[in-house]
Amino acid sequence: MSQSHPPPALRLGVNVDHVATLRQARGTDYPDPVEAGLVAIAAGADGITVHLREDRRHIQEQDVRRLMTAATVPVNLEMAAVDDMLALAEDVAPPRACLVPEKRQEVTTEGGLDVVGQHAVVTEACRRLAAVGTRVSLFVDADVAQLDAISATGAPAVEIHTGAYAEASGEQRSAEISRLRGFARAAAERGLEVHAGHGLRVANVGSVAAIPQIVELNIGHAIIADAVFHGLPAAIARMRRAMLAGRQMGD
Ligand code: PXP
């Protein structure tokens, strides 16, 4: 990319689910993910992300409602496109929502939405969320074959699942980065805003941050893990530095 056209700024959404994981492990009322969200905002987070899973394993409905009241940056609610979650989202009206596939037994979100196979369900979810003023992104694998279906849902944004990249090494890792780049370019050409997330760490975020079409990263597990040793503000600052270094590398 030429010096005269720098890539747009890269936002960091901090996912605080795993603060709630620690709380739920003991059934206590601490640590509080909402307090973590406020600390993250003070440390410069551009958004706070929470995944209200159907099994309520970490974030609870009350956390989402409290966060919505307390947060001074957009709250991004990750959710499955199922009726009871949609009804709750319609009630809470988060500024952002990210539709994700959900399997009860998975440790974390294992893949992107099948927007081709689930087109009617996803489109209806986008319609219901847009009606309450929520800006929707679809959590998808970097599969260009899905792009026609994604565009047809009316969702203004996609979040690329970076899990396969994060787990790859060597040649496979280069192939995954090429796939992310190609998908980001093709999605942006269709007018979609492009986000990315999953499995990103200080050590691997740079190559994703270097992709100029990506304007937002949502990162949770690695930041909270780092915060255990260094504190949340320092963990966020470290991640930001790594993002910026990657962004400049792509410039
Ligand atoms: N984006 C989405 C849609 C996710 O489901 C998750 C995991 O909850 C993340 C980002 C963050 O992933 P990680 O915790 O691995 O940073």
C-alpha cells in the first residue's frame, strides 16, 4: 500500500468472556466482567465484546444488561441466530452483534457460520437485529464461495474466523494468511466492513493486522491470560503495540 493511502485505523474490541469464566468456576460474584470492560475502556479498548452462550457457561444475561448501561464504547454481543437469543437482543438492542454458530459441546467457537446452508435463518436474524438499530457482523470462515450468500443477508460486516490461521505453522500458516487476505479483499470490494478474530495473540496478530481491509479485531483469551501476569491495561497495551507494528508492516 502506498504512503499516500494509509490503511484505515484498526480498532480493538476486547472480549471479557474469560473474566466471567473465572467467576463461574467458583460461583462467586467476582471477578466482574463488567468491571473488566470498564478497565479495558480506560486502557483504550474501542469496543467490548461478550458472547452470551446458550449454555451460559461464562457471560450471563445480567452481565450484558449491566455492560450496556456502563460501557462508553460500543458493546458487541456475540450470539447464535436462535429465537430466544434474538428476542433478548431485541430487548437489549446492543449497538453491535456478531452472529456465530454454536455447538453446546465445543470448547470455543470452532468454525464460521454456514451462510449458504442457513441463509434464511441468518437473513431473518439480520433483519430483526437491524430493526432495533443493531449493526450486525457475521462470523465466517475465509471462504469466498460464501460471499454471494453473505452479501444477500444484508449484514453490513463480516468477522473472519482466524482460528485456522492461529493454529497453523510453516507453509500452512502462509497459505492461511493468503486465504485471509484474499477473502478480506473480496469482502471489502463488496462493500462489507471486515473484522477478524479468534486465537489471536501478541505473537501472531501482526500478519492479520497487516491486512489493510481489516478494520477491527476482537480478541479475548490471550489478553485475559496475559492480564493474569501483567494486569489488564498492560495486556491491552502490549496487544495494541503488536497490532500497530503489524499494521505498519503492511503499509
Ligand atoms: N470473535 C468471535 C466471533 C468469537 O466467538 C471469539 C471467541 O469468543 C473471539 C472473537 C475471540 O476469540 P479469542 O478468545 O480466541 O481471542
